[in-house]
Amino acid sequence: MQLHNLKKHSSHHRSKLIGRGGKRGTTSGRGTKGQKARAGNKRRPEMRDIIKKLPKLRGYRFKSIQAKPAIVNLATLDKVFKDGEVITPATLSAKKLIKQERGQIAAVKILATGELTKKLKFEGCLVSASAKAKIEQAGGSVLALKTKA
């Protein structure tokens, strides 16, 4: 065997290494050109920037999660109802003092604004402590769900 008959087992031409990091061809798995192809690419998703700009305090831009009761003052009840009548959320809705929400009568809270001169009975309404005192002073009664201050 002579030198010109020898064959090599592997070529000594290595595959061309292009791009930073090698072994993945020209772009090294970074797509094509621009900011995305460069080192130190730290861009946030666009949606995250939108979320970051929203105010963090609850109730500033968004509606409250909990449904608030409809508020009715004693002065309006004194004008609309007669002496001895029973006041329930249904009667308040019938006299159009409160609105129905999604076909249902909302919870009602009676507040002490104004004076009460008639004996009225309250059933199934939330009543503030000062309103309860005024109702009982006028001779009425409260059969409320709860009394809230």
C-alpha cells in the first residue's frame, strides 16, 4: 500500500459555524434581523404593558363586585305612603321608588334623612340605626332583616 492509496475515515473539513452560538446555521435559531435577533432582547408582551397601566385601586375604574342596596330616605316615604301602611321592597318597587335589577327587586336600605310623621311598618328592609329610632319615635315598627349603622 502506498501513501496515495490511503483513504481517511473522516473529512477534516468541519461544518461551517455561523452566528453567535454555532451549530444552528446562519441565525442560530434567532429568526432573522433586528432587535429580536440581538443579545439582551428583553421586551415585554404588549398585553402586560396594558395591564400595568390600569389603576390598582379597586373601584376607581371597575364596578364593585358586591351589589349595593337601593337607598330610600324617610322624607320620601313620608310623602308617598299613608298612615299605617306596610313598607316592603315589593311595595317600594310598585310605587317606583326603587328600580328592579335584572328582573329582581333589589335589597332596600332605609336611611334617616328627613322627618317621619306617620306610623309605618317596615318589613324585609335594611334599616340604619338612626332611621329605626325615628320610625319608632313616630309610632311605627321595624321587622327588618338586619339593622345596620
